[in-house]
Amino acid sequence: METSSKGLLTQVTQFWNLLDDLAESDPEGYEKFIQQQLKEGKQLCAAPEPQLCLQTRILKPKEKTLFINLCQWTRIPAPQSATHPVPLTVGKPEDTTETSDAYTVIDVAYNPDVLQAAEKNQVKKNQLIQMAMKCIEEQFQFTLSHSYHITKFRIKGSIQRMKQNLMGIQTDSIDLREKMRRELTLGQIQSSTMSNPDHSPQLLLRKDQVSGKAMCLIEEISSTEIQVEIKIPAYELKIVHDHNEKPLKTELKVELPGINSVSLCDLSVSEDDLLIEVSEKYRLHLNLPKPIDTEMTTAKFIKENSTLIITMPLV
């Protein structure tokens, strides 16, 4: 124990001597190194933040409602380019029961830049959602429904629960700043002052976060694995009035070129929104202008022009 303590003391002494030498010989490099460490320390300490919540279903091994919390987290690196894998982390499933309703919650985190870019592009957003669902299926051997809708709330469950799930925080965990001080080793300083200006230190992970598939913090999903572009089909939405100009129903016509059977269409309708999905081809999610009667809603498919017509009486 005494020998180990002396060795640690020697390393710490070398550490500070190297910092002193760097500050005198290369003030600019010293400042750059300190700023880099502060930036990485801020990322290490930052907690994930909820972005949006999806509702879908687990079909196998046991059918159940599934909520997926998509979160942004600076600890997750952004992809190097559009052709590089998109890193994400998936928390473990948590089963919850509220009164008679049982459901599962899974937290998924992307880099903030990835999610913000997807907010401006519905196709990219759908691809990120599909990638998250695919990762969940592969990691936990689930079969999920291809249909989903974005809930009105940003997160299912508490934010604290989500943070504990993704970060592995326990109430008696050590202070992260102390953790950073211990992990800032002499070897890291030496590697950080290499002549290569493009060099950047690796993300700091606890040993238990890299010592097994189940505890893998970051799962990289290649963006090239999803080759099919999900399109938003052309559509016309209108409210039909009677002769007194009283609104009677909402009518939606959707053009689905290349589709020759209504069996390929997956339709979900609620009182205030509608979702149409054709696997690997089309996806259309609309907020309806007026509440509708879901029980009286009808749909028909015209093969001649591949058009789906949905008639939704108003409540």
C-alpha cells in the first residue's frame, strides 16, 4: 500500500511539473489544453435533457405499450460526417404500472446537434426514430410495431428517473468533479499535447460502462444501414360543410404511387391527429383541424390511381 501511494505521489508530482513546464514553454498550448479539459469536463458533467416522447407497442415477446424518450446529451459525440455512424445510447427498459395500465419506458439519447438538425427535416427525424427503434429491437430482442406517434408531453416518467437510467447515477455516487480529477492522468496530458492539431482525447468512461454489451454507453448505428428514404406523400385535407355552411366532416385524400393494396397501409386515427404509414415507403402524420368521431371514420382505397380516401365525421 505504501509503495502504491509513493508511486501515485510521484505521478501526481510529474503531472504538475509537466503542467508548469508547459505553461512556461508554450503558454498558448497550455491555455488550449486547459480549455479543452474544461470543455470535456462540462460535457462529462452535463445531464441528458428530454427532447420528445414516442408511443408505440412492443409486439414480442409480450405485447405492451412502449414509450421511448428521445433525449439530447452532450456526452454523446456527433457523427464525423453524413456517411459516418450515428452514435446513440439506449437505457435499460423500465416496466411501470399506473392503475390498470402497464407499459415500458426506454430512454434513448443522441448528440444535441443531431436532434436539432432533425427538427428541421421530417425525413431525418423519422430516420432517427427508426434507428432508435431498430437499436432497441436488436439490443433487447423485442419486436416493435412500425406505427408510432409523438406524444404531447416531452418525457414519460420523471426527468430524475431518466437521468439515473442513462447516467447510472446512484444517490451515494461520487462527485463527478472528483472523478474527473482522478481520471486526468499524466498519460492523458502527454497525449493531449501531441503535435497533431486534430488530436482530441477520448471520451472518459467508467470501466463498468465499457466492460460488456449490456452496459455499453454508446451504440453506433450506421446511417448507411437505412437506405430507404421514407417520403411524405402528397395529400389534400379539407373540411366539408353542409348547405348552411355548418362543418360536417374532414376529408383526406392521400396519393400513394406504387401501392396497389390497402393491406400495405397502416392507419391510426385519434380525435385530433392521424398517422398513415406504408412500410419503408411513406409516412404522413397530421394534426386535424377539428375533433373527429373516430368510430364513424371510414377509409377506402382506389387502386386505379393509388389514392387513399379517409372520411372523418366531426364530433
